[in-house]
Amino acid sequence: MALHHNITGETNQELIAPNSNIDVSTISLVNLDSIMPCKVDLFIYSCSGTFYILKNTPLYAGEPYIYDKLSFSNSGDNSFGLYIKLTKTSDETPSVDVIIS
């Protein structure tokens, strides 16, 4: 089962809530801007802390970024939530499509 998100703006946004019983193995990101890159923070968070998968990683316009070196399950009381934060590198508001499978 794949999850699809269109993320716009520079605030932390939840992609997967804690204890959603979802297994994650691949995350695909595409910057929807036609010219400007943005920076991406992709992280998991739980009561034990924040753990970055990507930190300040440039995502270039129109180029897909596939992260497939990942394996976690967010089941149980102390499970992780998956979050994303975009940072613009120009005056444009960043917008990214995210597919999680």
C-alpha cells in the first residue's frame, strides 16, 4: 500500500502518524518547482527523540529522489511518526510530492 502526499510550505508536516501500523521501505520525493531547488528534512520522531533520515538535503527541481535504504514499522505504543520539513532556497514556496511504500 502506497501513501501519497503533496507537501507545500515550510512547516513540519506529518506524513505517517505514530502507531499507524504502516511498514516503510521506500520514500520517493519530487520537487514540483520547475526551476528552483528546495531543502528537505525527513525525520522520524518518538518519545525517545528525533532521528533524521535526510537533513538539509537539496532536492532539485523536477528530479526524483528515491530513498530505499529504509526499513521501519511504526506499530506499538512507542512507535515513530514520519515527518517532513521543506525549506525554500528562493522566494518561491516549496512544493514536493511524496510517495511512501
